[in-house]
Amino acid sequence: MRFTGKTALVTGAAGGIGAAVVRALRAEGARVAVADRDTSAIEAEAHLDGNLLDAAYADGLPAAAAKALGRLDIVANNAGVITRFIA
């Protein structure tokens, strides 16, 4: 297991690529903190629900993950924002 003993924070973890990254990291032995608006459906060691558009939440996220996991080795910053507008 390549990531045994490592810790990771994955943003945008609730679906798609983020959820796949979480599964892959955990399968390789990492302990993972997940961040998204609703992480209840994701298996992980720490759930850090919030909105990355909230600057206070985003600024505190690495420290919150490190506190929850004991330290932070890896960050997968996968979150994205999609806006729809009429041109």
C-alpha cells in the first residue's frame, strides 16, 4: 500500500473525480478527510462539510483536516464551481 501512514484532504469529494480520489487513497492505505457541501454519503476518517466559496471555511480547511487526522500530508484540491449565466 503506497499511502499507508499518510493523511489526505480531498475537496470536492462528494462525487465524480473527488469521490474516486477518496476511494483510491483509502484503498492504498491513506486516512482521508473529505470536504464538500455534504459529505454524508462518503466513507472517510473525517467529514468537513462546508462551502469553499466561504473564505473563512476555505482558509481554515487545511488546519481543520490536520487537526482531525493528526497531520496533513496530501491535498487533492478537486473542488470546482460551475456558474450558469445568459450571455
